Amino acid sequence: MTAVASVTVTVNGELLVFDDGATLADVVTEVSDSPKGIAVAVDAQVVPRSLWAAHELADGERIEILTAAQGG
């Protein structure tokens, strides 16, 4: 039996484990109902939405997912 390789990342302060090859798009899908109004930063660098699917997760990355909020 072969074990599936995985990566462990910190998302908004919580350790999460994803299969090897997972992307930022997978993380957003996992933690959010919709990608609308969301910004993502990896290790304090904002990653444009157009690159989420191309950014493969690396073990130990710190990911912050921020949701825009309206208010006054």
C-alpha cells in the first residue's frame, strides 16, 4: 500500500494538510464558499487570483485568506 504524499501549510493560523500537488485554488475552495471578494497571500506576498491554480503548495507555507467586508 502506497501512502499519498502530502504538504502541510498554515492557513489563517490553522495547520491544514493537502495532497501533494494541491494549489492555492484548492485551498480557497476548501476554506471558502466562494472566491468572490477574496485575497490570498503566501508568506506575506499577495498572489493574484490568475495565479492561484498555478501556485502549487509547498510544505510549511503560511497562507492568509482575507475576505472583503462592506461597512462604514
